[in-house]
Amino acid sequence: MIPLSGGVLLAAAIVASPALWLSLVEQTMPIDVALTRYFIVLAIAWIGLSILVDLTTPSTTVRVESEEQPEEQENHPGT
């Protein structure tokens, strides 16, 4: 999963929303503390969602089957 995908950014914003609210709206928390919390949550959300996607989606492995056909002999003995 891409670290800056919409799902990861949204999940991090939801989890860190109390800190962002306190910083941006009520202005009772410094912005650097709120952004630090957001980036920490962003890393955790990326790891968590990546593991979740790996566990829930089937693995797509490409299996190459070689069909061996018997080689035809051009020179037949006895002809």
C-alpha cells in the first residue's frame, strides 16, 4: 500500500483528529505537537493497513506451466 494513499491519510486524520482540533480550532495545543502526532499516526496507519491488505487480499502468483511435447524424429529408422 502506498504511504500517501487516500485511505492511509484519512485513517491518520481520523485518529489524530482530537490533536488537530485542539491545535487548529481551540488553539490550546502547539501546531508542531499536533503535526508530530499526525505523522506518528500516519506511519502506524500505513503499517496497519498494509498488513490488513496483505492478509485479506489473495496472493496473485503467476504459475508458468511448460507443456513438454515429445520431439518428433525426422529420421525414422528402417525407412
